[in-house]
Amino acid sequence: MTQFPLARFCLITLFLTVLGLLVTAAEPTPDSTAKVNFEKEIAPLLVHHCIRCHNPGNEKGDLSLATLQSIKDAGYLTPGKPEESYLLDVIHTSADTGKAAMPKEGPPLKKAQIALLTRWIKEGAAWPAGLTLQEKSKADLSWWSLQPLAEAAPPEDKDAPANWQTSPIDRFIFAKLKEKNLKPAPRATKRELIRRATYNLTGLPPTPEEVAAFEKDQSPDAYERLIDRLLDSPRYGEHWGRHWLDVVRFGESNGFERNVIIDNAWPFRDYVIRSFNEDKPFDQLVIEHLAGDVIGKNDPDVVVGSTFLVCGPYDNVGNQDPVQAAQIRANTIDDMIRTTGEAFLGLTVGCSRCHNHKFDPIKQQDYYSLYATFAGVRHGSRVIADPQDRQAQTQKRQPLQKEKAELLKQKSAIENTIQQRAEQKSAAYEKEWTREPAKRTGVEETFPPVTAKYVRLTSQGLDTNPRAMTGYRVDEFEVWTAGDTPQNVALARNGGKASGANSRVAGDFAGAYDVGLTIDGKIGACWIAGSPDLTIELKTPQTINRIVFSSDRSGTAMSNYKATFLAEYKLEVSTDGKTWQEVASSHNRKPVSSSHRRKRFYDLEVTVEERSQLNEFNKKIREVDRQLAAIPDPPSWWVGHHSQVNGPFHIFVGGNPQRKGETVVPASMTTLNKVTEGYKLDANSPQGQRRLELARWIVSKDNPLTPRVLANRLWYYHFGTGIVSTPSDFGYMGTKPSHPELLDWLALQIQKNDWRLKDIQKQIMLSQAYQQASTFREDAARIDSDSRLLWRYPPRRLSGEEIRDTLLSVTGKLNLKMGGPGFRLYEYLQDNVATYVPLEEFGPETYRRAVYHQNARAARVDLLTDFDCPDNAFAAPRRNTTTTPLQALTLMNHQFTLDLSRFLAARLRQDAGTEHVDQQIVRAFQLLYSRAPRSEEQQAARALIAASDLEALCRAMINSNELIYLD
């Protein structure tokens, strides 16, 4: 007892001593004899208190404290003169307010710290050359996910149930359960297992026959054989390919304000499905995604993998401002960088675009090294064909192209002869052309008064093409009466009616280019002619003497391009719409261009014999063109364009392309320098080599992130939650793993298995953890409410695609055609922008699996969108699951589900017989729930059919939770 106070006193003394040392270290005591050490004393102070708000790219108050020069340039510091250094003023406490102006976010600097800064400035503000201060990230290179894979032995526990002691997966899981005093659930029923496994691997329900056979099979390897069969099914690739398409943000429109459909991106979707079905090694998939065009230059099946880089959204408006264009280009490459970092490495690299990552050890230099790597990639289509196909096509085309060239040569000779004759008479011809050429801003024709009920404008040549008769624009057409008070009688409000075919129709904006725009009294919006003639019918016959028409009256509405207008025309009038009288034309106007001049000479000089000869040549040329068109072009796929873009490459200060910082080169990320052998390339290295080196580094044996992230994705799609619950963020802002040893064990298994996934998935599904029942236990839920520790198998709702595919499957309407262009559940309307209108009626062409739907960005598709299918404007590494009234309303009232209720009823009558109601009910439960009805369900179903009909029962069962929830 007598020693206790002494021990306690010693502990307190030791604590105070250590605390004093820490305080001393944090607040250096000024030493007048020693010069201030910038790196040890000033730099930590500025980094801790100031740099977060005052760094390049986040220069609050237009002040960066990253370098001495930036502080001096801002006028905050004069070396050797503390009294003239405003930096000291803002950190001192104000006599008026009792507060210091800076730092704004945090406690004020202490007197000793201010004194230290003052001494440093007085001594000349020494700052090591080339040193730039940077804010430290929350995590450093010791962060868990950046460490090498740890090959920990699965723990052994003799207390574990015998069947939990075999699989390393179960041993890892059981150890965590035991830590929390949790016990695993019993094994699921065979019905639950086949339903779970079939949905998990194929996204479709098992057939009643498959369920019955599995339940009857008592052999010990029945479940293993079930998994083998499902992994070998072509439906596997469709389902797991959909998961990967979510991760890589695959979409079939470009997004942004135009959002135009992309009709040739589907080969990438088929490639992904094929790759999963073939169990392609994942490291090979990564290399093909980033550099398929490099390693498989002559193999379309490999080149198409590089669609990964360009299957995200991109802005193709084409901004003419070079500053904005550079920003758009930076945004486009940013999408590639973010997707690459998150999909393969689980790192939010994009957060380093404007500054060093605030949470993870990712430098801005790392981001712009990737920027240099992808600098040569651009969105677009290009021909994909192997050399043999290209050569075969060339051999077919060459003789026809040669024949066409000869025909064009002979035709040109005749036309040149005509032009030479005309040139000799040019003076005579041209003296007739006395008036100014027609102008798009307005053409005015006056003529002696004439009575008219109809006025007709006829095209005889467009400014862009003297031989074209349609496609011109008219924004206003006026017909003026003669007399002292002229009136525009063509106006619609004055009774005028316009007629003429529309060559352009905007389905999303009715009347956008309609002929009625020519007489609405407004300029700007144009009729785009689909016929040579524009006819105006007046309300009553009128005496007229002037007509005015234009394509761009203001001269500014189409300032970005030359509005197509009528360069050659004639104007006619009629009283009955049958007999016409010409009142004006462009024939005595000067031609608008040299091509129009040649056309006029041709019309004036060509003889009957020459015209006949030229017509014969045109006929032969058309036939050759027809034969050329019959030769199919090699496929053009959305795989992007790759060009050589050389350095120097720069960091963009604050992410602004106009503010270039220090130079960078294509290189591996410094984040993994301690565990991987990095690479660094010359700024002028071949652009394909840059991407190939990046891909090889990502899948290198020493890179721990890629296999960890992949193993976690597999776990997520099998259990509904990843070991790391943020599948694309293994950084500071992500969650830490619930079973870190298991995660590394799975990652190592992937590498040992040569990156093939099916065997790893089989091991997961053969585990007892996966085969558990999903029965809820309140005591376990109090400890682990979301079942992350797997004391039961977590139940889940089917995804939107699974629900749709299930409904089609159970009704017998699912079309299992694989590959090729997708189907649409919307009507696509496209003008300058695209509009996607959800369909209200659905034909058999839409009864394919949902993975083959042509997924456009920002296109709402009722059932799929209502059940949380993500908008592929962004990557979706995990699906949200919501519960909304729209989901119930869609399943209850949507035309699609009404149709399928009818189809299901027809199938039940066919399978069970028209008169056998009880058999129909049993068959319905087997198809939808994979079980027989209970007696009370049989009775309720019979009563519903009697009160309504079989379709009502089908509709009710389609709307049940048991259909759309597993377990």
C-alpha cells in the first residue's frame, strides 16, 4: 500500500514530462543564437496551418504559400523587413476585434509561432531552392490497401462445425463470427440454393424441371455439378458481363446536351460477354481494355477491347472558343483517368486533378502522368478488319473504281468542251446578267401588277450546289399587294396557306422546320425544303406586284455557317392553281459563284447530242456506284482514334489547362513506388506504348491493388456487399475491409489461378458461408445488422434487369438470341439534340435479355429505371436499392406487365390444360416461385380465379415480393 502513491506519482511525473516534450516540439522556443531552420520549423508551421487554403489551384485571397516567390508576388512578404510584410499583419490579433484575420479555419497562431515567423523574415526568409510546400494527405504509403498481399494461413478452430473447417473461406469467416460471439446459420434448402445460385450466375430463374431434378438428386456432388453447369452456361457471360459494363460506365450515347445515340458500340458489349464466358484471364482483359489496338492490331476481337477508353460520356458540341475547347478536352481525358483508376485500382485518382489528393497519397503529378498516357485517345468510330478482309475488299473495289474513274474522265472531257465554247461567248452572255446575285439575307422581286390566288417559288439551284433542288431554307416569304397601302397577304394571320414538303422533321419538337414557318411573320426559324416548290395560297385573289423571301433575314441567326439558300429560282403566279405565269426569276442576276457560272454556261451551250452522251455516262456511273455499294464495307466500330501526341506535358495548376505548371512524362503512379517496379517513359514515346506499359504495370505481380479490387468485386456480386463495401474506393474515404486476411487470400488465389475467375467463384459458392440460409435472427442482427460478417446469407432484391428477364422467362417469351445490335425500349428522336421517349407498346423484338438493351444516357426506361438501373453517365460499381411507390405502380399497371400477365395465363393454360385450374395454379407457383403452393395459397388462388380470371392471378403473382426477392 505504501508503494502505490509513489508509483502513481512517478506515472504522473512521466506523463507531464512527455507532454512537456511534445509541447516543446510543437512550439519551438526562439533561440536568438541559432538561425531559423526553414524545413524543420517554418515549413511544418505553414503546412499545418495555412497551405490547405493557400496552395496552387486553391488560392484563397489570391495567395499561394507554396513557394517563396508566390508569397512575394502577392505582396505579402519582404525578406529582411518584417514591418513591411503583410503576412505578419494577418496572423496578429487585431486590437479592434480581438481576433486574428488568419488562419480563418482553425485556432490562431501562438505567440511563439508568430515570433518564429518574424525572426525568419528578419533573417532574410531563407527558402531552399526548388522546394514547394504541399498539403499532406490523410493517408500515406503505409495505408492498408497499398501494402503487398499478405499470405496468411486460414485460421483453424476445432470448435467450428465440421463442415466449416474445410474451406479456407469458411475458416476466415468463422473466425470473425467467433470474435463477435456469432454463430452461422444452418444450410439453405435445396430449393433456396438452386434459386440463389442460378440467379447469382445467370440472372435468370431456374426452370421447374431444373428445381425438381436438383431436389431429387441426393448425390454428394449435386450442388457442385449445378455450379459447373451454370458457369458453363452462355447466360453466365450475359449476367456477369452486365456487372462489368456497370463498372466501366458503358453507354450507347455520348451524353451531355446533345446525347446522340451511338449505334456501333455494341461490339464491346458482346466482347465483354464473350470474355466472361470464355473465362478470359482478367489481366489479359485489362491489357486489351487499355491497349487492345496495340497488342491486337490486326485482330478485331482484341482491338474492340479498347472501346473501354471511349465508352464513357463525352461532349461533342464542338466549342469554337479555344479556351473552352481545351477545357472540354481535359474533361474528356479526365473520364478515362477516373475510370481506369477506380475500375482497376480502386483509387479515386480524379481527385488529384486540381491538387494533390487530400486523403490518399496520390500526387497531382500522378494524375498528369496518366493524362500524358491518354493524350492520344479520341472518341469516334473507325474501320476494324483484319488484313485479309481489307485486301479482299480492295480487290473487289479496285476494278470498279478504275472503271468509274475512266467514265468520269470521258464525261469531264465533254463538259470541258462545252465550257470552252461558252467561254468564247462569255461577254455576250454576261452582259445579260445585270442584277446583283441573290442573297441569303433577302431577295426582292418587283413586277407589273398581276392578279393571283396562288404564288409559287421554284428552286433551280442552291448556293452550295447549283444542281441541287431541295434542302434550301426559307425563314420568311412575303407577297405584297399593289397600291398605296401594300399588305403582306401571304401571312398566315391574313389567311395565307403554305404548302411544300419538309426535308427535315424534329420528332421532339413538332413544327421545328415546318413549311408554315415561311409565313408566320417571324424571322429566324426556317422551313427546310423537301421539294423544289414552295406554294402560297392566298385567302382571296389579290393584285400583287412584289415578292420578298429570305433564308436568314437578320444575317446573324446562322452566323456559324452559311445558310443554304436559293441562288437560282423562278417565281410564278396562278388564279386557279393549274395555269401558271412566270413573273420573275434569277436568270438576269449575276451567278453567286464560279460553279453557278459554269452551270449557266452549260445550260446555254449544251447540244441535244451532248446531253444524250452525258446522260448515258451518268447512267453507267450510277450502275458502277450501285455495284460498289453492294460490296459491304468492313465494320466500323466505336473504338476511338489513336494519334501520336508528343510532349512536353504539364501539370495544370488548379486543373486549368491555361495554367501550365511543371512538366510530367507518362509514368506509373508514385502511390505504389514502394511495392511495385514502376516505369517512366519519354514524353515523345509512342502513344500506344504508354498505354501498354500502364496496363502491364496495373496487372504486374507486385501490384496489390488490382487483385484486391477484383477479389472484392467478386465477393460483392456473390454476397451483395464487398469485403470492402466501397468497391471502387480502397482509399481513406472508403471503408476498411471486414475480413482483410480473406481479401488477400482471395487476391492471391486469383493470381495463382492465372487471373481466371470461374474457379474462384466456384470456391466462393461451395463455401458454407455462401450455402447458409438467410433466416433472420434478432440477437445476431443486434450485433451485425447488415450481415457483413455473414452469420446468414444476406437476402437481396433482384436487379431491374433480373426482374425484367424473369418476367419474360416465366411467361415463355424470352428471346435468348445473343449478340448483335441492341433493341430499344424508347423511341429515339434526334435533331440538334436527342430525345428518348419511353415506349408504351412492346413488340417481340424487345423480348431479349436486358443486357442487350441499347442503353442511352439519361434515357428513362420505366421498369428498369424504377428498379434502380443506374444512369450510365457514371460508373456504377454498386447498385442502389430503393423502395418507391413507382415500383409497385409499374409492376401493377405498366403495359409491359399487363402484356406478360396475359402471356403467363396463356402459358399456364397450355402447360396444365384449359380446364385444370388447380394444375394451372401449381404450375404458376413452380414457374414464379420454384415451389408448390401451400394449401391456403391454393385456396386463395382458386377464389381469385373464380372471382375474376386466371390473368388476375398472374398479375397478382407478378406483383409479389417472393418473385423479386431472393430468400
